[in-house]
Amino acid sequence: MGRSELSTIHVLVRGRVQGVGFRWFVRERARELGLCGWVRNLAGGDVEVAALGSAEALERLRARLKAGPPGAHVMTVESAPDSPDPAIGDSFLILR
């Protein structure tokens, strides 16, 4: 599948999502699904996720984001107001 056939998501995850291993959880789920992209903590306590892959894999990731790891309490997973950085590489990274 070429990059032109792929989709992206860019979401903000709100709730108790910092200090509970959420970024590592996201990275591992994304890698299992064959996605590229990144995850990072935001200063206000949210987690931001940008991912590139098949529409099916992205929907599966979104469902896993809603559940989160043990210890997390996800309130919402909503689309970010802007587009993700187009420089999504060939792996899935934790930025900060």
C-alpha cells in the first residue's frame, strides 16, 4: 500500500492520561497495528497522537485509545483542531 492510499488521524486524549504509561501503551498498540506516527504529552495534561496507516488500523487504534492502559481514565478522544505534522516518519515514536 503506497502512502497515497493511507489515512491519518490526529487526536487529543483527555482524562487521567499522564503518569500512567499512556504514551508507551499507545506506541506499542500502534506498532502492533503497523502504524507510523507519534505520541506526546501536552502541558495541560492531555496526550496528543498523530498516526498514519490503513483506515481499519486507525479505527482500531482509536478504540484502544478510548480504553487506555490500566490506571488511565480516558474521558474523551477527539479530533485535534489542526492537521498533524506531515513529517510522520516510518516508525511510531514517543516525542515527549
